[in-house]
Amino acid sequence: MNDRRYGHSPRTVFWYGWLLLLLAGCVAVPAEFERERHREAGLAIQAIYEEALPELSLAKQRHYAQRLYRITGEPRYRQIAHEHGRRLVQQLQHDIEGLADPDHGAVRSRQIVEDYPQRTVKQRARRAMLAEWEEIAFARLLLFRLVQADYYGLLGTSAIEDHERALDYLAGMAWERFLTDADVMGIYAAQVANQVHFLHQLGVADLREAVVEAFRRQYPDGSAAGLDEAEYHNKLYGMTHFLIASSRYYQRWVEPQEYAWILDAFAEDIDRILASATEDIQAEVALSFLLAGQEAHPAVGRIRDSLVAAVDPQAGIIPSTTGSTDLERGEHRNVLAIMVLRWPGRLYPGPVSSMMEP
């Protein structure tokens, strides 16, 4: 990449000229200047992650490459996606074959719960919750992997044989009871929003209306003021993921009217979001507006300013709330910030796996 040389480009010299005039109080801030300032900040963060990408874990590489591909369509991210597709095929084949054993789901669920991370209070609470829901721990992992395979065009092909067995297994789970449970919603709202859309995408069940109703009962309009920080963040994450999952994770636009209840709430509460929400949440709020085609909404500009201001000048990335600049742990918030800051206004589905290409 050429990102390290941005500061010497004629374009940047032009914008620095504008900046000097602004500092002198000579002109008002033009929208073009602000947009380019945000874009340059996003590209600077991206340059750091591009250099470090081979050193990140496979999971972080996949997460990063998928998102950058879906807003840029750049071919260099396809190889990481193809490698992920190959791993998915192996994992799914193992579990689909395993479902021939009636005890497979229960055994896998116990293993997943036992191995679930316990570093934070949130992780410990989620682990305890999953332990109470029998085979849901395995079912949600299987659901995620099937959806990922669907994104790559692998379902219904010879690459993954007998995937209907997995769909039949998922259809037997108590999804509605799980996804509308108040305790589950209270600590897991983002995953609830993901899973209800995944189930619909795969044709297993359409529980979207029931889950949205349950969410809005739990977090009625105007209730934000009475929530503590953890509850408030959980609510925000859930709202963003209803919209992001509906977009198939940045593969298609969403209808603003369908999610007006979310976007209006974000607009009304933007001051608190900027004052108390993490940069991860702020970025996802901005992405919600962007996926709805509302880049010009004032909330987007304010969040972009907040993300730029959060960048650590020495590390060049957005640190954690504790000040950590670890690239691995910070990949989530920083790739989201890159997307918000350099949003090109076009979405690219897939990519289709190399197993599907001629």
C-alpha cells in the first residue's frame, strides 16, 4: 500500500492549505474538507493493520478481510476469505457427520461451554447463560458457520454434503424461547439480533417480528435514561445488529423506514452515545446510518469526528477503554472505524469461495 506517503501527495497538500486558512479563521469548514479529513484518518489506521495483518490470528484476519472486501471489493482480501471457506467446509463436514450421533449436539455444547472465555464479567455471564440452554451453545456455532458458508456460496453445493441435516437439527431447537428470553436478551442482545436474521436467511425460521417485539418490551422507547452503562451498551449493540445482520454484514443496503425506530432513537440519543459509548458502539451506530443510505445524517459526521479524536497519536490506532493499543485485541473497533471513516458508498457481496469459481 501507498498509505505511508499520503502526507506528501498533492491532494493532501491542498487540504493542509485549507487547514491553515481555517486555523487563521479565514473560511468556514467545507464539507469536502471534513470528508477528506475523515477518509485520510481511516486510511492511516488501515495502513497499520495492513502491515500487521499476517501476524494476526486467523479469526481476526477473517473478520478484517471480510469487512474491507465488502466496502472495497479489492481482490487482495479474497485469499483470506478463500482460506476461511476451506476451514469452514472441514468444520461443517465434521459436525454434519457428527449429527448422525444423537448425543453429538450435547457433547459439543458441553465442550463449548467449558472452553468459553472467562476473562471479563460479560464473558462469565454469557458462559453461565449458555450452560443453562442445553444444546443452544452448539446450535448457535453451527448456525454461524452455515451462514458464513452461505455468504461464500457454498451451501447447496458438493463442497458441503448433506447440509440439510444441519438445517433440520437447527429447526429442532427452541429458538423462539431462547431469543425472546429476557435474561438472554439482557446480556446477549447483539447475538440475539444476529441469530434471528441468520435463521431467516437459511430458511430455518422467521422469528424477526417476535424478537423485535421482545426487544422493544425489554427496552421500550424512552427507557435509555433509566439504564446503567452495561444495560445501555447492550441495548445499543442489539439495535445496531438488527440492522447490520439484516444487511448480511455489509453486503446489501437496508430500508430506512423498516429501521426508523432504531435510527430515530440513535439520533435522539446521540449526545449520550458520544459521551459514554465505546468506539466500537459509536462506529456501529454510524454504520447503521450508512447502511440505510444516510451518510449525510449529522450523527455520522459527529461520530467520525469522535473516532478521529480517539486515535492514539503514537500508536496510530484507536486504543481500548483501558488504553491498550494491542493490534489483535483492537482489531474489531479499528476495522469498524476504518469502514466508517473511509466509507466508499458501495457494497460488494461475498466473496464467492474459490471452490465455486470456474
